[in-house]
Amino acid sequence: VMERGGVTDRRGIAWAGCGFEIAIVVGGIILGKYVDRTKEYKRVTLACIAVSVILILPLGLTEHKLGKEPGLLIVSLFFLGFFVGPVQPINAELAVDVTYPGDETAVESIQQFGGNFCSALLVPVAGRAAKLDYQLLPNIPSLASDIRGDVIFMMALSIATYCFYRSFDAPLRRSMMDGD
């Protein structure tokens, strides 16, 4: 992804990864604090998923007229970390709130296992999809571009997750007990 976007030296890739991790932490602090205060788990999660669909595009889209855009790739990567990184911890907290007075450790363990299991199934699919490249508008030189299959797969997965999660509705039992 980084080389395709024009970031080719090891140091640049390492700093981009470092910035991505920092963005995850900062996003977790800022969005997590907001969710702790407002209990808007669903709204924040849906917003993060929707933003991720847009931010993932620069990771696999090559606009032929513009060429490689390392700046756009890095900025997109950082914002992706900011918005996607907090989704799991926010929803771990939601799961604990919804299943109260259930065992917090059991709830989070099941969620962690489910996430790891899904990743184990989906990473090979994304790996195969990464080998596919789709031409977009090849007959219009000013708009000609291509997009990698793994980005299409991740966008489709995000859209499906968004649609499924929109139907989620459960009482926040722990918050009701705490009087929040």
C-alpha cells in the first residue's frame, strides 16, 4: 500500500506506521472521552464506519493523471487510524453496558475471540483481493484510474457492517443502573 502510494523508503514507511499508531491512541482518547460522557456508542460507531469508507480509498486508488500522492496517502492513513482505531474499544464498552450485570471479562473475551476469528477468515480473502486491480473510466484520460481489489473488499465490508449495525438497538443497562 505504501509503495503504491509513493512512500518507498523504509524510514518513511516506519514513520507513517508510527503516526498511524499515534492517531489510533489520540482517536481513542478523544472519541472515547466523548462516548463516555454522552453514551452515544451507536452514533459514534456509525460515523467512524462511514468515514472509514471514504478514508480507505486513497490506500488503493491510483488516479492516473495525478500519479502517486504520498501526502494524501499519509493523511488518509492517519485519519483512518483516528476514526477506526477507537471502534473496538468503544464497542467493547457498549457490550459491557448492554449485557450488565454480566461478567465484563467474559463479554470482552467473547468479543475479542469473535474479532480474531473474523480476521482469520477475512485476511486471506483480502490478501487474494489485493492481487486484483480494476480499471476505472479507462476511456476518459482525465478521469482514468485504478483501484485494488482489497480496497473494494474492505469498503464493501464496511458498508455491510454499517447497514447491519444500524439495526442494533439495545438498552444500556449499566448506564440505567448508574443513573446516566
